[in-house]
Amino acid sequence: MKITDLAGPEISDLGNASAIEVGGISADSRTVNKGDLFVAVHGSRNDGTAYVADAIARGAAAVVVGREAHVEASVPVIAVDEPRRFLALAAARFFARQPQTMVAVTGTAGKTSVASFTRQIWAHAGHAAAMIGTTGVTAPGREDYGSLTTPDPVSLHKLLAELADAGVTHAAMEASSHGLDQARLDGVRLSAAAFTNLGRDHMDYHPTVEHYMAAKMRLFDTLLPRGAPAVIFADDEWSNAAIKAAGDAGLDVRTVGRKGAYLTLKRVEHFRHKQMAEVHIGDDIYEVHIPLAGDFQIANALVAAGLAMSTGVSAKTAMAALGHLIGASGRLELVGHAKNGALAYVDYAHKPDALENVLSSVRPFTSGRVIVVFGCGGDRDKGKRPIMGEIATRLADVVIVTDDNPRSEVPEVIRSEIMAAAKGAMEIGDRAAAIRAGVAMLSAGDTLIVAGKGHEEGQTIGSETLPFSDHAEVRKALEELDL
């Protein structure tokens, strides 16, 4: 592809680079091949211009840098206003193909479930559908485990092209605040988008909650085409701000939830393994049986239904599909139960609002005690640690504080910062031992929540990630203790 086609209308003058044929594009000098275009982006830790020489040595045909950069090179150097945005748009042009219907969901909690549920509703309607998010990629004939909520632009657009070539027509993806702020989704041709909620998260990246929200709202004010549907959960503290942002951007605002106008939730009955919800859509009333526990899962299901309906699925088909939903891995996932009937769940809750939601959600069907095992990750927002400690001891009957992914921090220090606000909590550093202790306490009517890591299959201690699964440890403890 000629560099003129890759650059697009954002660059009017390519100078002596205009005739260059580009064989690939990369922002990582280590992956550059002969004939590639290297884009030097400025990261939180590294400045891409420091790797220009390495990219050229590996065969880069040209280099893109920010206008403020001063780079001398033996190949053409192209200056742009926003290298990150250029990278995303160039990647979209290079790979070109995407599923015909693309939607994205942002918010602090619920993104994975909404993307998963949307895929399932589409599939129920007969579409070849995929989801892209924290748990990886799910598509017909494809199940890839992942780790990033929003992939880098080159990986993302390569993936979208692969999905389109495999016959996928509909794809739902998560849009993290990092991904939106760093323009990773720029170039994705969206048909609709959604907002779930906003709580405390990523305060190690965003200077304020307002900055965090503004990053989320790039999905509405920058990426979603004017007039496109914006599905917004109406019952969150930040819902009105999201509604205003979407309205100001000229979008078709569609609210869902108890205060929703597009899908209105009127009544909910909670059971141990399911919920019954009455949903009003215009003049029609649907009684929906959702086979998942937790009030927040109803919210996620309604947002997903709103996205599916906004992209062509009938209300009748969408409501019927909700009765067949399978929860996303590690999202209030029932992984076992004791012989006395006590339930054991694994949940990804690793931020205050999410922990509060999951503990509150199991209370209505717990006749005994709520037992929670959780920790906090290292090298992340330290301010949420005492907040989560307070939430756990306020909403659970038994609290066991353990290690999550301590990374480069001292595990004992992380636990002490949680314990400072977790009056009466137990402290067991070894996560496997903590899970075993929680399982051993289960009596009839109890509910155990192992929170924080969800679908993850490893535990990062220092610079090493060791194999570890909350699912496996819960099942192992139930078996060995013969409960």
C-alpha cells in the first residue's frame, strides 16, 4: 500500500515520502520488518522517538513522529499532530476490513458482560457474531484468551480483518478509558455504542474522576457518528452526564433501566440462580427470566439488549435471548457448591463499586453468611484499598484479605492498607490458603465470593506471572474438604 493511501486526508504534504510502498505498520520497533512504517508514539514510560534508530535498522521505510519531535533519520520522517490517532487511522486503512456491524461499550463495570451478552443476542438472532474484550476473543470457531480490555490499534485492526474474512458480520468490543484516551479505537466504524456506569478506577492514570469520565465520553463525542444510537444505563450516578454528552454530540440517546425510556425495568424477583424481570418496551410488556444472579446482571443484560435492538434485532427476539444468556467468565460465576447447598462464586470485582455491587447482589438469596476473599493489585490505584476494605466489612459477614496480583509492591504492605479500614477481617496472604479457608467455613445457606481476579489464569508476583486460577482453587478446596 502506498504511504499516501495509508496517510489519508490528515496529512496534506508527505514530501519525499509520497511514493513509498509500505508493507506494514508498527509502533513497536521490535516488530518492524523491511518496508514497514514506524509510528513513534509517546507512552507513559517510553518515548517512541528513542526507538527510531532501531526501527530503521530493522528496515523501516519511513517514520512518523509528533510535530514537536526533532528526529534525524536516513529515511523520510513525517510529522503529525497526534501520532496515536494517526496510528489507529492508518491501521484501519491498512487492514481495511471490519465486521459490518461494530458496537463498543464503555463504563467502569459491566463492559465484559455487556459485550458478551450482545454477542449472544446477535447469535440468537442468527448472526455470525464476535466479542473482543478483557477475557479475549470469542467468535464462531474461535476462543482466544486475552489480557487487554482494548488491544493496540494494529492488533485490533488485524483482528477485525481476520474476523471479517472468517464471515463475522457483528462484533461487540469493550472500550476502556485507556483505550479511548490513547485513541486505540479511532478507525473502528461503529454502528452504536453504550455506557454502563462510572466508579472509582484507574486513578493511577487519570488525575481526576472528571478526566476519567471525559476519556469515556470520547466514545460518544468523537468516535460514534452523529445520529447513531447511544445506549445509556439510566440508573447510575453518572448517567445524566453521559446522556448530556451523547445529546450534545447529536446522538440518538436510548436509556435503559428503572429510569430508562427505551427499555424500562419495572419489577425484579431474585432467586439463587436466576432473576425474573418485567421489561416495558413502548406499549409492550415482557416477562424475562435471566439465568444469572445479581441485580447488576440485569443492568448489563438491558444495555446489551439495547445495543442489539439498536442494530436491527427485534424486541421480541432480544427479550427471548435474555433467557438463554451465559455469564462471562469470572463475572459472579457459580463455580461450585458444598453438599450442604452453600454456594461459591468467582467474580472479577477489583474496584470499589464492583465489590459493593457483587456483595449486595448475593445478599437477597443468602439466608446464612456472606463470606468474601479478596485483595488489591500492586502498582495500581492505592487509594481504593481502604475503600474496598470498608465495603467488604460493611457488606460481608466474614472477610478474608489476601494477595491479588502484588506485582512489584510488597504484598504485606498492600494487605495492611486494606486491613486499616477492614475492622474484624482475617488476613491470609497466600491466596490458595485464603480460598481454602473461605471454603472450609461454608455452612448451609452461606455464599462465598472470591473476588478480584475473575477469569485470570495467573498471579503476578514481582516480574513473574505464576499459574493460578480462582476457579481451580475453589473446586480443589471443595473436593479436598469433601464439603
